[in-house]
Amino acid sequence: MPVFFIRDGMKFPDMVHAFKPSPKTNMQENWRIVDFFSHHPESLHMFTFLFDDVGIPLNYRHMDGFGVNTYTLISRDGKAHLVKFHWKPTCGVKCLLDDEAVTVGGTCHTHATKDLTDAIAAGNYPEWKLFIQTIDADHEDKFDFDPLDVTKTWPEDIIPLQPVGRMVLNKNIDNFFAENEQLAFCPAVTVPGIHYSDDKLLQTRIFSYADTQRHRLGPNYLMLPVNAPKCAHHNNHHDGLMNFMHRDEEVNYFPSRFDPTRHAEQYPIPPRVLSGCREKCIIEKENNFKQAGERYRSFDPHRC
């Protein structure tokens, strides 16, 4: 899905509670979900995707991928552009109808995983093309919506997709727990040239993902082989539960005249010039229904 249900990270725990089973009956109740989202009109755009065919993908190989949040691309000279990331499967998007999903899910509840594993084992490697949309950071206010609003898409006729790369899955894992279950994805972990934006839901995720990983895998989850950096690095993370690294250096701080460690090459991050007081308020350009309405009216009339 290219959008999300809510734009305010503070609402995320309540949203999860609404989705989860009732604390009284331990059953998932649809009225709880409808009740919560009836108070959040920005969620309507997400539901036009969720209840469309793309809401039930055929399998992993035939589904799009989206960064959803807005990030910032920074050139070597420090020029910033807002960016959205899109993954498009080269084999096309295919979906299941409701009755098909019931049959497939009842026959094999791991059908999507099995399809992906079997395809790779047979040499039918799935491939996705990576596209980006970019806008000048200074043009943020030139649209009838807020580009940092995670409940909105960027119109492709105005901000076209640009191909930049591809991803091919050409090997199955050897150990599910070590290579999949212990993975710790986090939007706070970026590479030089990719930075955060003021997307408020992204700002929430930057904190919450790492906090969750520490709870799930322990404080030293970045030492696990599947999460450890592949490049040379140096930090002063010592001790703690489940620390399995043997480090014998005496200087575990920085800087020090007794340790030759130096700063890595600095990458320019353009400063944001702010004045005044920051306050929590409703964004000026909510525009909750335009994109949702346009998408609904684009559907085949016989489906509606």
C-alpha cells in the first residue's frame, strides 16, 4: 500500500488496539475498527486500496512495495530533495478475489512463502524495479496537499516515477530463525545520501522501531550477523545482555589520544532554518477526501 491509515504517530497505539481482539471477548470485532476509523477521515484513502483488488495480493512475487513515508535525498554538494520510493515487480501485479483468498488460505496458510521459496529454488528469480519520485524541498508548499502527509500519494502525472535500480532475489535462506526471524529493519538506519524528512509518522517510526527491536531481540541486536554492518565500523557499544563480541581494547570512549580512531568522512546535511515555537496542531492541508474520491471514481463502475 502506498499510503497509511493515520498521519499522527501518537495515534498508532490506539489504532493497533482497535485492530486487535477485544480485551473483553478476545475476538476481533469489526465494529471496533469501524468505530476508530470513523473518527479519522484521513484513513479513507487507505481503505480505497485495502478494499480494492490490490488489498489481497496473489503472492509476494506479484505485489508492489512502497516506502510510504517521505525521505530526503542529499547530493554530495548538500542539495536536498524530498523522495518517495517504489518497488514494481517485473512479473506484474496479480491479486486474489475474496473467495479465492478463502480457498487458497484454507488450503495452505503459507502459500505466499511457499510460492516464493519454490520460485527461487527453480531458478525463477523474482525481480523488482526501484523507482523514485522527487520534489525540490523548497516546493513543499506548492501542492494542494502536504507532501509529508503519509495518507497521500504523489500524483505520477505531476511527479513522474524515475527508474533507479532493481532487486533480484536469487537465493533462499539457510536458517529461518537466524536470517529471517532475527532481522531488525528500522527506518532510522540509513546510508549517506538518504536522510529523514519532517514526515511526522516517520519521526515516530525512527524511535519506535529500534525500541521494539531492543525489546524483541535484546539491546545488542545490531551485533547479530544478519543485522551487523558489512563495512568497517567502530562504536563504543560494550557489554549488556546477549553481548557475544569479545573486545579487548582498554579505551572504550571517544576521543582519546591513546586510540587512533577518527571521524568518518562527513556527508553534508543541509540545515533547516526554523524560527518561532513548535506546537502540536492539525496540518493546514488535510484534504482528506480528494485523492480517495479520485481513486474511487477511477474504478470500473460495474465493480462499485
